[in-house]
Amino acid sequence: MNRDFKRVIVSARLSSLDRFKEYVWSPQSKVGFVHLAAHGSKTGINLIEGGRSWKQVAGVLKTIAPKLSTSKQRVLTLSCCFSEYGFLKMKDNLKGHFTGCYYFSEDELSFATALTTWSMFYEQKTINRPQKKIIEKINSFFEDDVLKFGSIS
């Protein structure tokens, strides 16, 4: 069930700076979740032969996720190291395009933690489900709280 979205999965796999620059970003206005998985740093995402600042990433995200009408919701999920830095640097830029963002509490995380977290998340996520409940359930599985949610409004 795709909950009134045009497509269940829209995917772009880009590992190099050249492919990132050449990719034709098309707007997906009915997308409810945008999942960004990348190598992250305090300053942005890292790709082969270069990277993009968090500000540049926000610009691309706004292309993929056009402005929302006031009654709609769209959530960003950041699956990368230093995702909290990304959230904090991008949230003002993403106002009107996203309503919230899930990100990791630790600066650096293992692939196993990311994979486990997002597997649990996508098993139970909905746009309308209270974010606090999703976070509590996932964090109760780990020894430490690993996932956070921040509002973008």
C-alpha cells in the first residue's frame, strides 16, 4: 500500500561527484519520506572525488521535494555519520519542503547500527504516526539512544 503516493520507492544511487552533478533531479511532489544514505562529515556528504556541503545537499533535497501544501507532511531520514550536524545545518533551508527529520544521535555510527535502525523504522513508519513512539521503540532495542527526531517548521 503506497498511501496515496505515486511510487513506493524512488531511488537514485550516486557515489561520485560527477554522477551527482550530472544526475537529473526530478521533483517527486507526492513523496512522503526521503532517505539520504551517504558518508557524512561535519561539513557535508562525501562522494568519490569530492563532496557537497550541507547547504548544497539542502538545495538538491528541495528540488526532489517541492514545497508542501499546509496540510501535507514529508519526512527526511539521514543515514550517515554526523547526521545531527546535517539536520542542524539544513533545517532552516528545508522549511516548507519537509516537516521533520530523523537522524542519529552519535557523530559516528556503524553500518550494522544504521541497517538495524532503518529496518526497524521502515517496518513501522507512517507519516501520521507519532514520531516520539517510533523513536522510543527503536531506542529501547539499543543500549543507548541512537535515533532522534527534529521538527522542521
